[in-house]
Amino acid sequence: MKSFLKYLLEILFIALIVCFGLQYFSDNGLKKLKGTKINDWQNIIEGKINSDVIINGSSRGYFMYNAKNIGELLNLSCFNIGFNAGGCNLQQSKFDIYLKKNRKPTVIIQNIDLSHFLKNTELPDEWQFTPFINNEIINSFVTKYDDKYKYLPYIPLLKYNQNFQLLKKGIIANFSSSVTKNDKTINGFSPQDRIFKIDYHNLERIKKDKYYFNEIDFRNEIKEMVCFYFRRLDKDAKVIFVWAPEHKLRCSLLFPEKGKILIDELNRIESNNKNFQFIDMRVNEISNHDEYYYDTYHLNATGADIFSKELAIKIKEILN
Amino acid sequence: MFFNSLAFAIFLPIVFFLYWFVFNKTKSTQNALLIIASYYFYSCWDWRFLFLLVFSTFLDYFTGIQIEKSNSDRRRKFWFWLSISVNLGFLGIFKYYNFFASSFAEMFTSFGFKVSPFLLNVILPVGISFYTFHGLSYVIDIYYKRIKAEYNFIDYSLFVSYFPLLVAGPIERATHLLPQVKIKREFNFEKAKEGFSQIIWGLFKKVVIADTCAIYANAIFDHYNSMDSLSLILGTIYFAFQIYGDFSGYSDIALGVSKLFGIDLLRNFNYPYFSRDIAEFWRRWHISLSSWFRDYLYIPLGGSKGGLWMKIRNTFIIFIVSGFWHGANWTYLMWGFINAIYFLPLLLLRKNRNNTDEVDIKFRFSSLKTLLNILFTFGLTCFAWIFFRAENIFTAFNYIQRIFAFNIDFQNLKGQISFTTTFVLLYLVLLEWNNRKIECPLNGKLSKVKILAAIVLILLLGEFNIKNNFIYFQF
């Protein structure tokens, strides 16, 4: 029996070394790979961002607000913490995680649109958290969405389960720093070098109200969203909500009736609070040009540059 | 409690520890612990099934003794048929009643009579086909005086309900298992080591091979209407590996777990996809069931000793009954029927025992023939698996029809192939081929390296998110 237990321990010991070794090697590579979503998370939890301006939003926030351009034009440091496919609950959680280690921003730019108020029950793009499962802050966040994260830190390699590509990428990243074109991030912003393709499935979802816009209490939700920021920021901090350009096909489906309540409420809050601003750019010259979009929902890199510059000019006026 | 669940990962070490450190004083204490563990294991599915298991155990224990004690032939026959009919009666009620009732109703409806059948609202108790067959073989062996009746109820209960084989086999024989149960087991390092590697290999086959292939096989079978011919062929290959990984994986875990307790179970699989003809395939696939039907059905019916018609009749009976054993569905019957068709020419030409030697391939011309025979046999098996996997007989025929439409769409095919699945299947085939002379490919040379690789692959590629039950639990 002693020999068998020794044999088991030996196998277990070697397996642990090999698995933890592979995991460490991959985690390390992924965290080090500059200009990626994972590296951005690493900088956030290490408190290396500390920007004056923070941009937040869902995929439209993440892919459309060029933080570098905006920052340069405002002459302030700027970082995008947008959450691809993340509803307002995930965006808020990400902002809270940001505040744990970074200093409070003086300006918040929050992307807003009708789908902003949808709440996630599952984590999108879970792979972005893979190297951080053992990090206390990230673990307590992801565990809210899936119980498996409770035990993943203790079983080596299991967090890479079904994601062999990510493990491979992490290991290679120790030797090479190349990042795939559309995965690259600049100050947290992810420019998409893609040409326009109509996303009929998304348009269909709007037509059939699969987003359940009619069930959302926009008035209350937006009030809570604004309060969320003011509760966390310094008194003189500015909170700017921006409705970025919608593609012409979506404009015809979404407006005016569905967005009206939301716009009215944003305008009302703006008139009552000098530190709150609403910039309405949903119907813009960009809206009519397919070449600035990669689908009806998102601007591509060119569109994002044009929009970001226009937005920065408007914000500069507000801040001055 | 599945073998690939966290609950089992906790259950097994606890029972192992108690067995060797607390209850190892006598054979009786060892057996008592294993019975408690087995009943707990079984009750984890549904505690109500326990009544059936206990009743079945009592019945065969009691009738076994009565058969042995009876002086007259009439009394022996009475007890024998009582056991057979009650055992098969339970199986019939739980497994086949609804099938026959609705099939007869459909038949009458097709003749213009409207019949609404009385269907039972019962669920199939897990493993009923397996433990019923345990009991049947025991009673039959006593009746034919091959073994003595077991008078120790604890020992007999363990023979029926031993948890590694309780829900999906292998189907044990009293001649093989009871003698092991009747002596105190001493810890054997080599056996335990083999058991451990067999558990790891079984787990690899289940969570990496079977569950990964299941994703693709399900996608293809569930949408066969929109698939091209090559994708449909690929779907059958995925299913062939899914069912192999699933069932042989389960058997490996069962055998491995049992070895940890010092008990050897019957080998259930012997690399069946390396078979050179269908007869060899059936000597290597689900061996405990094939040999059960051979010994308790085929040989009593006359086997292959009678005339031509008797041979044909017996072959069809054994394969169709074997198909029906798997489930109450026409698809299983058809699967059995097709295998009988495959087997018959070999039997009639007396070639059914041609390939009893070790399969080998070397760089010479005769090896090409062997390789082609293996591929041909695998192709035949895959074809039969279509019926096994299809929802119903019509779906199976439509599926085959679409294969022979020779509609080729490489774009569609590309969507059904993944690097990971190809890699793991190649790994499985190569590892099994190189180690086909031993029971578990992880044993032998470089054992620790192979175990380690399997552990890494399980953690990395194992399918843990989907709730994939072992296919054979439903039988």
C-alpha cells in the first residue's frame, strides 16, 4: 500500500508541476503581450492606468472610442475600459475593479444607447479572465456569474479547458509579441479594420424586440446609471453620456419612439446637474456612410477615428 | 453518480481508504463495506430503484438455493422458470412494455382499427439490463449444474450489486466473480497501479474522445438534412468513436476501480476497431455481452452445429436479441439485423474464426490486405451505427439516402472538422495500436509519461461543461 500511495503521489506531483508550469508559462505570456485585452486587464488590476479620462461602454464603447485620439485632443490621459458584449452591470463592475487600484478619473465618457441597459447573466468572452482566475479581485467578480471559478484556481490547467488555442497563444507570447490585427488595443480601444457587412440577425432582433426594449424602465435605469458614477467620483468630476452615431438602417428602426423617453430623461438630468452632459450624436453624417461601419451596430477603425475626433472637439468645449 | 463526476471523485477515495484501512480485517467486512458503498452509489440515481435491485437479488439468491436443493426435476424446473420469468418480466415491463403496446396499436391502426394503447408511466431503472443478466446467468449456471448455489447472502449480494459494474457492466459471471468475492482480498501494488492507469485511460476516452466527438456527431445527425455526403460519412465516424470512447471508457473505469479493490472484472473491449472482419469485431466489442449471448442463447439453441437453416436462424436470433437488449426501438433491431447479415457469410463459409491471431501490420504486401480489411470492417460497423444512433428507422434510411446522393460540399465539410478532434482521435488510434497487446495502453513502457499526457489532455480538452451521460446507462 505504501508503494502505491508513493506511486500516486509521484504521479500527482509530476502532473502538478507540468500542469502548473504550462499554466504559468501561458498566463505570463498572455499578461505580457502588450496592446491586448488581457494586458489591459493586467494594467487595470495592477493600478497602472490612472487616466484623467475613462471611457466606458459595451462593444460600441470598446470598438468606437479611440482613447488615444481623444486624450491627445483633450490634452489629458485617456483610457477605454469598454466591455465587449457587456451590459451595464458588467460595465459598472469593470469600473469598480478599475477604481480599486487606480486613481479616480476626472472625466467619465459613458457610451449610451438602447441596448446599454441589457444586463448579462453570463460572462461574455470569458477567455479574457483566464490568466487572472487566481487574482482575488477578478475571481470574486467572475464567481458571481459562474460557480466553476470557485474551484478553477485550485486545479491547474482546467481554466484553459476547451481553449487550447489560448494556451498555445500564451506560450508563444513568451517568445513573440505579435498580435492579430483586430485583437490589438490602443489605450484600451480596439480598432476594427473591417469592411461593412450587414448584420441582418441584429436588425431582425430589433424588429422583433428581442432586446425587450419595451420592458425596460429607461427613466429609472438612466437615473441609477448617472448616480452610480457620481457616488464614486469626486465632486467636480464630469460625467458625459454620449450616444454615438447609429447606422442609417438602425436609425430608421430605433427612432424616434423607442429612444424618446431615454433622450428626454438624459436632457432633463443634464439641465439639473452642471457636472452631467449628454452629447447626442446618434444621427450624424457618419450614419449615412457604410464605409465607416463594419456592421450596422459598430463603426470600423476609420469611422471610430472620425467620430472620436468630432467627439473630442465637443468635449473640449464642455470642459473649457 | 457518474464515473466522471466530482461526486465520484470524492466517493472513490473514501471507499478505497475505508476498504483497505478500516474494513480490511476479514472478507466479510470487506464485502459488507462494498455492499453499503454499492447501494449508496446506486441510490444516488434514484433510491426507489434500490427496491428492485434488492428484490432481484433476493429472488435469484433464493431460487438458486431452491434449484440446488430440489430433488425432483419438476421442482428444479419450477424454481428455474420462476426466476427466469420474474427477471425477464421486470425487464419486459420496465423496458419493453411501452414499445410493444404502441407497436401493436400502430399495427392495428394500419389495418383500420383504432386502438389507444395503455402505456405505463415508468422510468427505466438504471442498469436493469445488466444486473438482470447477472442474476440470469447465475440461475442458469446452477440449473445446468455448472456452479453451486451461493448460500452466503452478503457474498451473493455483492456479486449482483458490486458498484463498478452495477449500472453498465461488464456483465459478470458467477464462475468468475463469486470466487473472488469469497476470499479476503490482499492489496496488490501492481494490480492497483494497473487499475489507476486504466481509470485515467477510461476517463480520457470518455471526456476527451466520446464527449468531443459527441458534439460533432450530434450536430451532424441532428441536422443531417442540411449536410453533404462527406459530412454525413464523417458524422458516422464521429459517432463510432463517440460510442467506443463512451462505453469502453466506462468499462475501463469500472475495471480500473475494481482492480483498486483487488477484484478483476471481465475484459469488455479488446481494441475492436482493429478487427479484420465482423466476427473478430464481435469477439472484441462488448465481450461480456457477446459471450453471454453465446453461452446462454446461441449454444443452447444449437449454435453452429446444426444444419444450414439452423445456423442462419441462430445467427439472426442472437444478433436481433442483442440489438433488442440495447433498447426498445426498431433502430436497435435493425442494427442487430444488419450485423447478422454481415456475420452470416463468414459463418457459412467457415471464415468466422479466421482472424483469431494478433493483428499486425508490417512493410509488406500482405499487410496492405490486413489494413484494407480493418478499414472495410470499420466502414461496415460505421454503417450499422447509423441505425444505432438515429432517432427512428426513417431517419436512418433518410440519412443513408443522403449519403448516397453523392452531394459534396467542401465548405460544409470544413465546418465539421476541428484540429483538436482530429488530433485526439489520431492520438487514441496510435496509442491503442502501439499498445494493442496489453489491456490498457497506458501500462507498459513509458507508463508514467503516457499517464501524464492523458491527465494533461483530460484537463485541457475534456468536455466538462456539457452533461453527457454514459450512453450505455440507458440500456
